[in-house]
Amino acid sequence: MKLTDIIPLEDWMAIERKIVAQSGLDANIFDTNGRRISTFKHWANRLCPAIKDTDRGQSFICAVAHMNLATIAKNTGQGVIEECDAGLLKLVVPIFYKDEFVGAVGMCGALMDDGEIDDFMINKTTDIELATIGELAEDIPNISRKKVEDLRDIIVAEIDQIGCQAVIP
């Protein structure tokens, strides 16, 4: 079962846009292989696109974080709130259809209130200069855990509304 067998791609993109409008963060819907299903993209900050623009950043920071958290979300049947190795918020909510895992909603791009950018790790992974990392990270928004939990609940409601499940009891 593919996500687009459940609702059309345009409807999934509308969900992505709605999540972005409510959060200001980067939000995408991913298939079971961890690939974005649409071309919709909104950057929550200037650092993330610089990281993803490098092969090592995309492969060793972004993709790893998504795949690890998507696996946890799939196995637990719950949304997962963590940080990627760069130190930024990563929220992954699983999507189940008739008890089959069919994908996930991923959200990222802010600093948790008690978080900080790991500029050393970003530099060593991507070769982006420390000064550049600092400059790009200046305007990264902060977000409270409570706000992230509220966003998770909004995503769960969106997924439930289309006849899928985002939480498996």
C-alpha cells in the first residue's frame, strides 16, 4: 500500500502545507523507504539547507535521523521527539493504514529550548566552516517541548482525519 493509494498526492501536500503554516517548521511526508513523496519544501532556517546541500550532511545527519526515528515510530506506534546529530528538533509521526505502516510525517528545523547546535559535528561531517555555521544558525527558532507535543497532536489528528492512524495503542 502506498500513501497515494489512500489519498491523492495533492491532499498529502495540503497536509504538509497546513503543518508548515501552523508550525513554521520544515514538514514533509515520507514513504516507507524514507523518501519524500512530494516536491513541497519549506526551510525553517538557513542552516538546514546548507547541511542538506552536502552529500555527507544529507546522508549522515538528515537521512540517518529520519530513518532512525521513523523506525522507532513504526515499532512503537507513537510519534517520536528527538534531536538530530546537528542538535535540531526532529519529530516523526508514523502513518498506519489498517495496521500497515505506510509512511511518516517528519518535522524539523528548530532548537528545543534547552538545545544547542553541534557546530563541531556539523563542521566535521560537512566541511562547512565553523564561522559559516554560526552565521547560518543565528536565526534558528526555538521551540518548547510543550509546543512540539502540541504539534505532534495536531499531526495525529490530521492523519486520523483521513482514515489512517498515527498512534497505535
